Amino acid sequence: MKKIVILFSGNGTNLEAIAEAVQESKEIEIVCALSNKANAYGIERAKKFGIKTEILEHKNFNSREEYDKALVATLNPYNPDLIVLAGFMRILTPIFVDAFENIINIHPSLLPLFKGSNAIEQSFNSDMQVAGVTVHQVTSELDAGKILAQECFNSNGLNWEEFNAKIKDIEHRIYPRVVKQLLLG
């Protein structure tokens, strides 16, 4: 059985998409969903699937490094085969990144363009005719790991709501697919 840990900060829609995709699997189990925010709605989504939840609030730590040490200590007992960042709005330090072999992230732009937390707004406001989503490996450099999957769409003429909905639709399709490919081949 391959074990996944999912980290999230907010609504948890990607967590839910992955949980739906693997819920009947005899080969993949989400062993923990961890949030850095006690009021994240994703906690309710995880509970709906019977996924064990952990809360480790970053605001209780004096530095990123202290938080990442605690995060590693919290996740190590789960012995995950894959750590999935699903809207985990934290910049991770080498303390965390170097502690685990397989960490992936989903990003709401076509990397290497529009890195960081405002990527979706930057992509929407750009003059580009296309936009999209990237799944990539996590490294110590922000949004710079090996690209595992990308999907794009024609963004010309879309308003903000349409643009955002298109991003979410793509995320919910490609992230579960990449998770399964990485774990099952």
C-alpha cells in the first residue's frame, strides 16, 4: 500500500479531488491530511473521507525553520511514499524538502512563468493568450522543480470567474492523475 500525506492551507478542493480518485484503490491510501490553519475548510473535506487530520499552525513558531522541523517530526511517523502539496501556502525550507524523497506541488500557472503565491492573478492580468496549470516536484527553490505535467487553455476573453474556474477544473483533473502515475507507474 502506497501512503500519501496531503498538506493544505485552505478550501481543500484538490485534496477532495485526490481523495475521490483514490478512495476505491487497494494500492493507495491517504494516511494524513495536515493543515497549517485550524480554520481551513479542507479539514471538513478530509473528515468526509475518513482521512486522519493534523493541524500544525505556523503562527505558533518563531521561524520557518522551527515550523519545518516540527512538520518533519509530525509527518515522519506516517512514512509517506508521497507528500502532496495541495494549496499549502508555505515556502518550505531545506529542512523539510531534504527530509522527504517525493514531494509534489500544483501551481496555477504555466511554470516557469508566474512563480509564487500571486501566480493566478499575474497570469490572468498578463498579455498572454494562454494560461494553465503545472504539477512539479518540490525543491528548495520556489516553484522550480522538475515539471511533471502541464495543461493549458486559451485564456483570451475570459473574465476572472471563468479563468479561475478553468484553472480549478484542470487542477482537479491532472493532480489525481499525476499522483496515481507516480505511485503506480
